[in-house]
Amino acid sequence: MTHLSPHPDAASQLATLLGLERRAREAASVAELGFIALNESRQLLEYRQAALWLPHEGGDARLAVSGLPSPESNAPYSQWLQRAFRTTLGSLAGTACVGAASLPADLAEDWPQWLPGQGLLLPLARGGIRFGCLLLAREGEWDKSEIALAEELAHTYGHALALLARQPAAWRRGLAGSRAKRGLAWLAVAALLTGVGLIPVPLSSLAPAEVVAKSPFLVRAPIEGVIDHFSVRPNQAVAAGQLLFEFDTTTLRNRRAQASSALAVASEEFRQAAQQAVTSDKSRLDVGVRQGELASHAAELRYSQEMLERGRVRSPRDGVAIFSDPADWIGRAVRVGEKVLEIADPEQMELLIHLPLGDAIPLHIGAHVELFLTVAPQSHIPAVLEYASYRAEALPDGTMTYRLKARFTGAKPPRIGLAGTAKLYGEPVPLAYYLFRRPLAVARQWLGW
């Protein structure tokens, strides 16, 4: 006598459905949820094989099959399932009964080898966002009541998966459709990138800059000697004729004293020769010699006095004294003509820019320049390019730079001596050229093309 298993009643099915939904909500990971969907769904639905496709997961987590904790990604079965989901099954809109006829010819012929004849494809989604799909396969057909239970269960799995799985970006959802849809999406992305790359932006470059005096008066050493002390401080306002610094005049004073003594002796000798010339013809001839010696010693005294005066250097005009720390100069021997300091007009200043050779861009006179001072980086000071050197020059640190000068256009330019970073603007260029200019230059240096 054959015993038939009784058909499960509605109460039992409801209890099983609620139990599976609770298990799905309590799943701690995508892998645990996948195990429940693939293996424990048999408590409610009859099937022989199941496969879970999650295209937005990474690596081997995209595909899971029933009966295996982790399928081998290079196995023929896994390869065939991935191709089937990518080409057709993964893009079906809703719940569908599928079989070999649902696949392309090259995949349909292998369906009997890997899966039973009838499959039920269930999309796993929430809020219009599709996270994957679940395929249940068996020999018999699926009736409407089973499909309704399967859809309810898939809705729960999709809700749980939305909380556990990575949210696919909008562009990835757009590329997850059919081949034609993906082609249009890639074409749109390429067109968008091309359009963005052609947006004109001004070519710019950054370079260190300093506020310097415009046409300053250079105060040079008038004599050769050692600087004794300074009478002014750096960046101090000075008036015309004001004492700036003095040389050590010990040697000059000794020379003046010697010249003065020699002049006194020559003067006395000339006076005696003049008195004797009244009565002696020989003394009358010696008067001319004594007169020449007197004139020579007088000239030497005047020269010594003049050199002594030159040892006290005074300002030739009103302005600001610009020089380094006086301690760097006191006791230092200088040559005639060596620059010691500058007298600058505080109302006449300009921006000196050292543009590195590697950051050089095409610039024209009148180009816009913005100065960001180190002491106030949150604001910029406008300027206009007035001069650019033809060739690069070497700085003391060995770097090669172009020397540029810019004129301030603001109402109140910064004070002399402040430094910062200058941003120079060239002609408009496509955004793609602006972004890839430096990488292309480096690539050409390495590749030699």
C-alpha cells in the first residue's frame, strides 16, 4: 500500500514563511543571507538546485549556489551560470519561469547538463534598486500558489539584502542592463567625459613671489674698508642727508694727522725760504721747490679729509632703508662699489616672481596675477604681469627659474618684504589639457617622444 505525503496546509506554509522571513532579517552578513535563500528556502518551496547572483558584490561573492559554501569561480558550472546571468537572466524585469529557451543558443544547449528543466527567476530588489536575483530550478512546473509564495519570500530577501549589500552607484545600475542599454550608457558616459574635457579653463601656474621696491636707489660702499656701525635699522624711514652707516676711520684719521703734520712742516720751510730769499740768491731759487711741496701736502690733506667724510655714508634721498641684519655687516670688509643697502620709495613697489622651469606656461604681458601672502593666505592681491625674462636663471639653491615682475592694481599694495605664492593665469585651454599637461610632460621625458 502506497502512502502519499499530505499536502501542507496554509497554516504550516504561513508559519514556515514567517520563520524564513525572521531568519532573513536576523542575518548578519550577505553570505549568511545567501545561505538561507539558497538552502533553507526548501522548507517552503520544492526545488533541486538554486543559484544566487549579486552583480554588485566583489570577486567570488557575486555568485553562490546551493549545496556549496563557496563555489569554484573557474569551474565550468560557475562559468556557465555567470554567463547566463550576465547575458539574459540577470536583466529580466520581474519574476519569470525560465528554461533553456530563455537563453542564447550557445548557452541553451548546456542547460540540461547543469540545471533541471524548469527554473523560477526571482529578482531581489527594494525601492526600485535591484541588488541581484535568485534562481530556483526543478523538474516540475511551477504553479501560481508556489510563485506567489516565492515572490513574497524574494521580497523579504531583497529587503534584507538592501541593508547588508553595498548600495550600487547610479552609473553601475545604468550599466547593469542589456547589452544595448550598457552600450548606450557607456556612450553617454564617454560623451559626458568628452564634453567635460573640452570645457575651457584658464591655464595657471604657482610660483614663489616677494614684494620688492621698484627702481630703488642702491647705496654702495664709497671707499674700501670695514663697516663700523649702522645708524639706522632695517626698513626704517630715512630723510635725505641722514647718516646711514660709518666705516672704521682709524686709518683715515691717522693719514689725515700725518698729512696735517707734513703740511705744517712744509709751511714752515716755505716761510723760512721766503725770508732768506730777500738776501740770498740761492734761497730765492729754493722758494719754488718749497712752494711745490707745500701745495702737495695741502692736496694730500684735502684728500684725507675727503676720504674721512666719505666714511660717513648719508642717505641721498627720502625713503625706506632696506638691508639685512646690521650684525651681518658690522666688522665686514667691503670693496669700493659693493652694494650695502637700498633706499626705496614706499609708494613704489612691485611683485618679483621666480617661476620654476618645470611650471612655466605661455604668458603674455598684461596677464592676470594673484598674490597669496603667507601672512594672509585667505585673501589675494591682484596684479598685472609687466616683465618676463627671456631665459631661465639659476638661483642660489641651484633651481632654474624665470624672473617675472608684476605691477599691483589694488588700491593698497602690501609693504615691501612680504612674501607668498603668486598664481599666474595664461590663455584658456581645455580642461583635459589642464589636468594631463604635467603627466604628459613627464611621460615625454621618460619615453622620449
